[in-house]
Amino acid sequence: MNGNSNILLIILAIAAVVVLGFLALKPSAPPATPEQPTPVEKPAKPEKPTEPQKPQEEPPAPSEQPTTPQKPEQPQQPTVQPLTGPIKNPDTLIVADLSDIDTLDPQFAYDTASGEIIFHVYDNLIMYDGPSTEKFLPMLATQVPSLENGLITENPDGSVVIRFPIRQGIKFHNGNALTAEDVAYSFQRLMLMDRSGGPSWLVLSPLLNVNTIADMAKVIEAERTGQNADEIDFQAVSPETLVATCERVKQAVRVNGNDVEFSLPKPFPPFLSIVAQSASWAAIIDQEWATEQGAWDGSCDTWKAHYDPQKENDPLYEKMNGTGPFMLERWDHATGDISLVRNDNYWRGPAKLARIVIKKVNEFSTRKLMLQNGDADIATINRKFVDQVDGTPGVRLIKGQLRMTLGFVLFNQKITKEGNPYIGSGQLDGNGIPPDFFSDIDVRKGFNYAFDWETFIREAIKNEAEQAKGPIPRGVQFFNPENPVYHLDLKKAEEHFKRAWDGQLWQKGFKFTAPYLVDDQASKTLFEILKRNLQKLNPKFDIETVNLEWSALLGQSVKGTLPVYSAGWLEDYHDAHNWVFPLMHSQGTYATATNMGTQYDALIDRGIKELDPTKRQEIYYELQRLAYEDAIAIFTDQPLGRHYQQRWVDGYYFNPIWPGRNFYPLSKRLDAKPNMEYVTQLGLVVEEW
Amino acid sequence: MNAARTPAALWAALQWTIQRLLDAVMAFMRALWDTLKQLLRNPLSTIGLLLLVFYALIALLAPVLAPPERPAAPYQIPQREIVRPFQAPQGKDVFETTPTPPSAHHVLGTTQDHYDIYYALIWGARNAFKLGIIIVLSTLLIGIVVGAISAYFGSWVDEILMRIVEIFLVFPFLLATLVLTTILGRGLDKIVIAFIVFGWPGYARFVRGEVLHVKENTYVEAARAAGAGHLRVIFRHVLPNAIYPVLVLASLDIGSIVLSASALSFLGLIPEGFADWGQLIGFSRNWILGTVQNPLEYWYTIVYPGLAISLFVLGWNLLGDAVRDIFDPRLRGARSRSS
Amino acid sequence: MLAYIARRLMFLPIILFGVTVLLFAMLQLLDPYERLSLYVRDPSQLRGGKEQLDRLIEKYGLADPLYLQYGRWVSKFVQGDFGWSETAKTTVLNGFLGRFPATVELTLFAIGPILFFAIWLGVISAVHHNRWIDQLTRVITILGYSLPSFVLGLVLLMAFYGLLSRHLPPLFSGWFSPGRLSEWAQQIASSEGFHAYTRLVTVDALLNGQWRVFWDAVGHLILPVMTLSYVNWAGFLRIMRSSMLETLRQDYVTTARAKGVEERRVIKKHARRNALIPIVTLSGFLVVGLLSGVVITETIFGYPGLGQWAAQAALQLDVPSVLGLLTFVTILFIVVNLIVDLLYAVVDPRVRLT
């Protein structure tokens, strides 16, 4: 029989598979004694991370304690093995990340992942001083404009001129020299391109007092023809108007010798932070090169052709030519990986690393293993999975980094009733809520008193957040550390709920659905905590949670059907205005969506026109107080970030205003040490294994 | 006419009808019994049957094996401190993200976000049966109607219907259901709808073949010659004779349907915390590499759900393999899987 | 023959039309703001309020009636412009060309084991019909058929990547890791000295004489290929077995045996060759099935191919990408069908194409 040998083969093969299988799974059987994440070694330096730090700006935040609760119990053992062995890829820094880069065109980009790349390839006029969130240093400009040095001048009519003297002798990557014209061109292109959903409004509104360039054109067309500006179709305006629009833009950003002058019709204090490094839209590009690539040539006759381009028609979508420390090497669309190489002629001195590779690795497990094997020097680790990574030999963790984001729950004060599945019966009958449910201040206060920050921050965020103190986060100028905050107090909550809706609410109860974005576990936990406390108060109070696809959540939020929003805000530019406006101004993103009304508008408008810091402080303190008094939202948390890297990465520090990490100061060496000056100054915690 | 109104005649008519019905049921049961007997002769299909009976018992007894926290929403996996078999979940809600190993409080451990694995497996079995049966019955119904009409009328009706069927079949099944479920918004009901929308054409084509086969038979010709209407011919004569193999075949698809559906929930198209095996495996994805000290630290997050779904599908396939042998060669390769 | 091919190809536009209209019709279940979620990808991009959202809707024509949107797509399609893929961050065509070779490579590597095991084991179990070896083969294949690819894939990852790879000599570093190439190999493969002849990394590495890159690529392929082939060979084995059983009963086999031809020869020369006919038919569909069926496998192993992209595009409702992929699958489906028919006519003289 011919089969005999075959049969033997099969049996052998099967036996091999079975044995292999057992071998592979064997260790899985016994771990009835699962070793809890083995004792985590202590920080190498016995620095006192949470002891009253000596911050120049802010007094210590009392709610910072939770960041280090597990510390004291563990024996102090500062015995971390010194690094030996070869450094993998000594000249290349590999980052395992998971975000999508949207575009490489600075004037198109409006997201942090793109911003991180642009940050390294292009330069801005000025930059932040290291980790400082307040102090500027000159960059492509030779001086930081201020009233004292005369580069900012206030005219009698209230308009302001800001002058930037441009540094000479700087070359773009392709060898072209940087000129003042390039700077002006970059800003003009930003304003005239005005891609929808893009960043152009940030510069348009202080310089031209409009939100879109189309609005500007409509106003000019209306002036010329006498029509009503609202009725004009931008696509149909006359060529003369287009030229006039462009002329106005060019008036707003002018070249004057070696200087570039910005004319603002009225004072706008945060203007410097709108153009400082980390603002990708204000990065400086080379006019000559851009024109060669097919971008706008700087002429007032042609700009319309480059207005609001689709990505496929944007010539700078995947090309870069800046003055920055790194040059674009490759952007691989199949994998999403991007690599940058060192610019040896960088005017601040070449970077220490020859190449940066940012790999897009969606799967957490892979990022983790890359870090573990030394294949990644820096990895993004979701907070959810930190237990799996802590204790990895050769890895350093820096935690407690303040992030410029806030989480909050907003109350929709005028919910859309039509086709709304989230408000039950739509009436105050115990089976739903009326559309104006949250317009009652006692309801909002009741919700605030029923929320348990401590549990939320402990369980949902693993203690790595601070309770938010209002609409302005810590680290932003005019943040009031003494602003009153709510805390869990069921007695007070009961008081307010009993008073709400003339006492009817307490009798009848309410029920509504709180939608949250899929995979947003923190928001889910948040609503569950709220629900648990509300039901303790009164069994007739009920919140259901439902997770929605992003598309559905977006659609519903535009329709205004969401009773509550669990949302966060990431600042566009570093100023208190960018926080109070979206949250409290009747035209701000969130305030519009929650129909908050116009009661704060006057105060907010006054704050942004004021140049005197003490007066501004008064205004913003008042706004923070009002946010508390009126309980406009539940301000949940300001997160503290983590940074995981190999111990051989040297020179790391972080500024929360940056769109991402800064690779310029980094190097890889065996004797790398954490940057202690930075760590102690900001009260961070370093752990290494 | 009058005579028919007398009680005796009515009684006779009723008796006749009941007799017919009983006959039909008996015939079906006999066929089923014959198949079953054949199946029990083979050890493999016996194992398959036993597995399925086991799962069916679990599914039926789910409320006893794992009493739900809220009877109104039994499929929501509890995240409580204590979830023991035969007891309602107790203790406070826990929002711990890291899985915890099997213990007295959680016999099979908890997965990500403190969802109890034991509870999820028990209710997952019920969910799998529910899902499989609903999808099979609905797709089959549509498939039978379309297939029968197409085959019986032939010519342009057939041509148009079969073109439509072809369009649906060209759509890659997984991609199609993925898109449709995403559009409808995640949820089990949405997955069911997507599976029905893209599942019927396969059956329609198969039923059409069977009907064409039966249509050739002389008794159908005879019925038509005797002046019976279209519907009557289709439903009285053609379908009953074509339907048995179709039914058997379709019911065996439950295994592969559950498999494909769990692929969707693996990709995250089901509400979080819904007792579905695929979702549990999706959760385990982030934990398979364990901790630095013990790479198999979180083994229970994948092993238990993986076993549950594999054995379930195995049961159906063991059975299906044997049944297809009995019905061979007509049933050969009627459906192939897409994941 | 030519007329037959022409007629079959005539169906292509009809089916293409049907498939794409179906997709567009499904999308109408969403309102314009929901469809906007492709361009405004997460809450942090929700800036500038409703005004900016409305501008975006107008820019992409999302509020236009179905026929207008479809017409726009068709008119671009006819000019060879498949649109822009937000998920691939490039044009649909480029996104496709960038990923297609990866999937082809994976598929090619998977087909080998599938056919080999199916034919080999199929013949054995038919020859030893109903004996224990037959039963054993059946158990193995049914097991394979029952293991969901996402379970098998994860378990393999756990065993090989999580556990085994840390005990392997450095020679195998990077083996079993997800993706297509290790970073260092990627560096070489994308350098200028490396000529991409076929864009299949394994083949290119050989042609460039880069053995280390070749082994790295093979190491990355092992786990996905194992997963794909194990869950797919069952169907083939079944068919091979029945077909073999059938041929073994044929007269000519009996005649050959009666003539005293050696059994081994009977099986190899006479029976097996004829039993292969249905396998030929099906391997055509295998190509189609694998190409659209790698979705889960590629997702698990982070393999940058069409399947992973398809899943991403579908989950984010990236219509242009899904349309592009559908068009491709449809064309492939019909062409493969055609080729299989033609092959059939060649293999089996009784079949006439009219």
C-alpha cells in the first residue's frame, strides 16, 4: 500500500502540532497565582515629585495628590540596572504612534498629528521657551514683539501694528534664502486659501475681523454693488471684488524692508500665541518653491483658483520644504509611516538624531512589544493598558505631565424635541425630560453636587488627572486656582433637586439617555457614576447610557438632540479666550450647541479687546466665577499625561502647547538621564526599570 | 353547497384537514428521524449533536445559570464586584480596566473593564442561537419565495431576479455587512438586518435549483394540467418537495452565520458590554501579550471565549459534514465562508 | 468562444452599476451631517461650529440628491479618477496600488499550503475511505473549519510572538511580528539601491540578493499564512475527497485496475488527475475569496494589505475607497469566473461554451 508512509507522516505531523500546542499553552495552565504586576521599582532619583513644587506661576493645586497614592507603600529601592548592550538603531529615533497624519501642508493642517510633523520641518516666527507656557523666544524673527521694544504699536484709532524683524541668512531645505516676502506670503496664503474646516479663521478674525475669506469678499462686493451681503453668492462675485479682497489681505500682512507688519483693526492680546511655534498654520513656507509646485503664486488675480482646495488638488499636500531641523524623507501611504531626516544646515545647529521614523501601529499589543524589544524608542500607550507596560526593563516613564485639555459634561438647555430618541416622553412626567430641562439652574447644580470626582478620577482615569476648576485649565494665564468648585454632596444635591421645577421634579422624577462616543470608556464610567448617585437620591431619577458611532454622534449633536454632552476641548492657541469662547460665548462651538444664551458675550468680548493684563485677569476671574455660580457644566478633569521611552533617549522634555513631542533636542546614549531640571520644576514623576 | 354546511360534513372536512396536516408533520418528523438515525451511527456527528445539545441547554437555562442584573437587559454583561453562577450579580460596580484572573467571585475571571467572562459566555450562547435562528429563518423565507418564483415562472422573471441575486452575491459578504452595520449604527439588530439583506441571495439561488429539479416531475405537470393556479402549484406541489433539503442545509448554516457575525462584533460593531463571544475576543486582543514578567498573564481573556465559539461552530460543522454526506452530491459546496 | 467572452464581459457594467448603486442607496440612510463624519474624524476636529460643517457639506456635495452624487462619481470614474481616499490619505488608485502587492503576496503564499494539503489529504482519505485515517483527516479539517480566524490568529500571535519569539536566537529577531517587514528591512527595501521589480517583497529581496530582507519578509508571512490556509483548506479537502471517491468508482479506473496496473499508478495517473477538475474550478474562486476574505487576518496581523484597508474604510464609511474596492472585486469576480469557464472547456471536452 502506498498510504503507509503517508499515514506515518500525518501522524507525525499531528503529534508535532499537538505537542507544540501543549508546549505553547502549558505555562498558561498553572498561573493560578498570577503574579500581579511585580513590584515597580522606585524612581531613580529620590526627588520629591509631589512636594510643594515651586512653580513661578501657580500655587500648588491641592487635587494633585491623587497622582501618587501608591508610592509610599513600596520599599525604596533605587536599584535600576545601568544600561548595557548596544543601542538599537543608534542614530534613528523610532516612534510607535497611532494617529493619522492628515496633511503636510502647514496652511491646510488643523490636527495635532500633522502639527507634530510640521513642527519639525518648518519654523515659525517665534517659539516657546522650552517647557514654559508663557515665555516666548525669537525664532525666524530676531525679536519677540512687545510694547516695550516698540515692535507693537497702538494707533490712536485703536488699531494695532505688530512688527517682526526677519532673521537674515536662513536657508530653506532646497537652498533658497528666507525673505520677509516668504513670511508675508505664508500668512496671505493661509488667509486666502481658507479651506473649510481649516485653521484660517484663527488669523482671519484678528486681522480682518471676519471668520471666512468668503465673508470678506461678500462685504466688499456689497460695498461695491449695494446688494445685501447675506444674499451674495461667493462663487459669483466679480473679479474686481476678488482682487480687492486679496488687496485687503495684503494690506493686513505687509513687508516693510526686512520686517513683516501685521495690522490688527483692534487689540488682540493672544496674537503672539497664534503665530508661535506649535501653530502649524503659521509656519513659514518658501514662496518661490511653493509656486513651482503649483501652489498660489502670490498674485491677486489667481488666488480664487487655490481657494478651499480638495486634498488631491493641494500641491503641498505631501511635499515639504521648510527651514526646520528635519526634512521630509518619505510618507508611506500604505503603512501610514513617515520618516524625517536631519537638516545638517539647520540654523540653530543640526539635531543630534539623523532620522526620525514615526510608525503608525494601530494595535496596542504591537506598540507594547516594540517598546519591550527596543524596536521603538518612544511609544504611545493608552492609559487603559499601562499595567502591561510598567516594569518593562530598559524603559523610562515620565508621568504627571499637565495637558492643555479639559473634560466636561455640558447641559443642553434647549434640546431639539423633534425625532429625539434621548429625552423619553419629552415631558416632566417621570418618563422623560422636557426640552428645557437643564435651563433650571437647580437641576444643573443638583447634577454637579451628585457627581463624584474622586471616584471618576480614580477609576476611569487611574488617578492621572486633576479636577478641573472651571472653563480655564491650569497652565493658562488667568486661570484662577482659587475658583470655587463643586464636590460630591448628596444633601445639597437633594436640596437643589427638591427646589427644581417648583418641586415637581422631585415628585415625578426624570429619565433620559446619555449618548457617548464608542470606545470612550471614561465617559461611560462618568455617566454611570452620575446615575448611581442620582438613583441613591431618588429612585425615580434615571439615566441610560448608549454608545454612538461617531457619525451618529456628529449628526445628533448638529441636530441638537443630545441632552448632555461629554466632551473635551483642546486649545487652538494658548490663551484664556480660546477656553471661555467655545464654552461660554453664544457663538462658541459648545455654547451654541447647548443654547446657553448670550449673557456672557459682553464680558468675553471685553476680555479679548483688553491689553492690560490686570484688567484681563479680573474679567477672566469673573467668567470663571460665573461658570461656577451658574453651573454651566460639570467640569470633570484636566488629564495628566504619560510619556514612555527607552532609557537611552536623552534630553526629553515636553511643553503642553506643542502639538506633539519635540525630537530636536533628543539623542540616544547609554548614559542618558532624565532631564531633572524640567522634572522637578513641573513636579513630574519619573520611573524607570 | 347546502350539504357542506351540515355539521357532519364540516366535521369531515375538518378531520380531513387535520389529517393532512398531521401527515405532513409526520412525514417531516420521519425524514428528520431517519436523518438523525443515520447521524447517530457516525461517532463524529454524534459528538457534534452532543455539543449542540449542550449549548442548547446552556442557552435555555441561561437565566438560571447566570441570573441577570436587570431582567430587562439580560445581555448586558455585569461589571459588578461579585458575579457567581446561579446568583444575581452583587456588590458595587467596578470600573477596573485590567482583566482579573479566575477567582471565587468570578469563576472564569473578568476581561477588560471588569466584564465577567462566565456571564458573557452563558448569555453569549443564548445570543448565538437567537442570532443564528433569526437570521436563518428570515433569509430562508426570502430566499424560498424569490427562488421559487424565479424558478417557477422562468423566462424574464427568472432572468431579472437572478441578475439581482448575482449583484448581491458579488458584494463581498463581510465588507457588505460591515458597511451596512456601520451605517445603521452598531447593534445586534443591525447585524441581523445586514445579514438578512446580504444573506438571502445564496438561498434564493439554491432554492431555485431545487425547484427547477422538482418542476420537471410529472405530478407538477399533472397539477398544472388539472388547472391549478400558480400559487397553488408552487406552494402545494413544488415547494414541499423541494424544501426538506433546503431546510436541513440552512439550519446547518447557523454555525457559519454565528462565526461571521462574531467577526463583525470582533471588529467592534456591537454595543460595548453586550454578551457576544466575538466581542470578548475583540477585548482580549489588547491583552494577549500579557505583562513583561508573564506573557500569558491574561490567558483567560482569550482561551475561554475562543473555546466557546470554536466548540459551538465545531458542533454545527461536525453535524453538517455528516448531513452533507447523506445528501451528497446535491448539497456539495452550497455555501462557503467569507472570513 | 469569442462571442461567449464578449457576452460575459457585457455583464460587467451591469453588475458594476448594480453593486455601486446599492452602496449609494445604503448611504442614503444617513443624513449629510452623519456622512460628514468621514471628513471631520473626531470630536477634536469639531471646530468653528456648524458654519464650518455646512461649508464642508457644500464642498463635498454631501447634501446633493443621490443621482447627482452618483453621477459625479461615475463621470470621474469614466475618466479613470477613482476619487480620494480619506483612510489611505491618498488617491484611491494609489491606495490600492500600494496595498495590492502585499495582499497578492499573502494570497500566493497561502494558496500553496491550501492546495497541497487539500489534494494530498483528500486523496489519502478517499483511498482509505471510512477508515480511521479518513476520520482523522476529517476531524482535523473540520476543526480548522470551525476555528474562527480571529481566534486562531490571536492564539498564534500569543504563542509565537508573545512566548516563542523571546526564546529564539537573534537570527530570528523580528520573526512572527505583525506587519510586513521589520523597520531595518523596511529601510533597506525603501532605499534607492533596492529595485522594486514586482513589489512582492520576498521576490524583490531575492532579485536584489538581499537574503536577510527575504527571511524577514518570510518570517512576517508565516503566521498570517498559517491562519489563512488552515481555515480555508477544509472546503477544498471535502471536495477533493468526494471527487476522488467518485472517480475511483469510474469504469476506467476499474478497467485500469483489472488490467493489473499498479494501485499507486492507478491513483496517481488515472484517478487523481481527473479528480482535480473541480479543484481547478474552485481555485479560481479561492483567489477571489481570499482577496476579499483576508479582512480579519490582515487586521489581526497588522498586515498593510487590501483587507485591512477595506475594514478601515467600511468602518469609517469612506465611500470612495469602498467603491474602488468593490469595483475591483467585481471585475476580479467576473474575470475569474470567465477564466474558470474557459479552463473548464479546455480540461473537459464535453463542456461547450455558447
